[in-house]
Amino acid sequence: TVEPGCYFIDTLMDMALSNPNQAQYINRERLEKFRGFGGVRLEDGLLVTKDGCENLTLCPRAVSEVLDVMKGGQWPPEKDVMPEMRRQWVTRDKGKMASLGQKLHM
């Protein structure tokens, strides 16, 4: 798995803000908006192949995909807006999963 994340931990934020070498790079006003938020971690399951890898995670990742799904849009979408992620898609037949491993039209 690949698991990048961003966490807002009050103790660590306070330590960074009190260190002049770090604080100079921090927008204090913006950072304060994230206190109490916690964080987010994005996890991808990858299949390593002889040609590279395939991303097996079947969830929206691009901002446009997330917003579209939140509005009730179809998932997976008709067109992959992030082909560099090398995602594989589930196809549907009459509302049921029909097959895995179908590449989306690019």
C-alpha cells in the first residue's frame, strides 16, 4: 500500500510555531483553521507488475471526481482524469459488478 497523509497535531504545530527556523514558513492564520481537524490519509492498494504497477483502489481521487460523486455522479466515471495513476475499473452489468481489470477509456 501507499499511504500519504497530512495530520494537524496541536502539540507538533505549537512546537513548529515556537521554532523560528520552522515558523518562518508557516502561515499562522491559515494553520489555525485546521486545529481540531485531525488529518487525512489516502491509501492506495497497488499491484506491482513487470511493467510497473496497477492501482487497485476504486475510489475518486481527483478534486473533480470527488465533487462529481458528491453531486451523485456515476462512479467510475466515463473518462479517467488521472491516467497517470494507472487505475483499473470495475465494469457493471445491470447494476452488478461484471468484471475487474477493465482499463477506462482515456
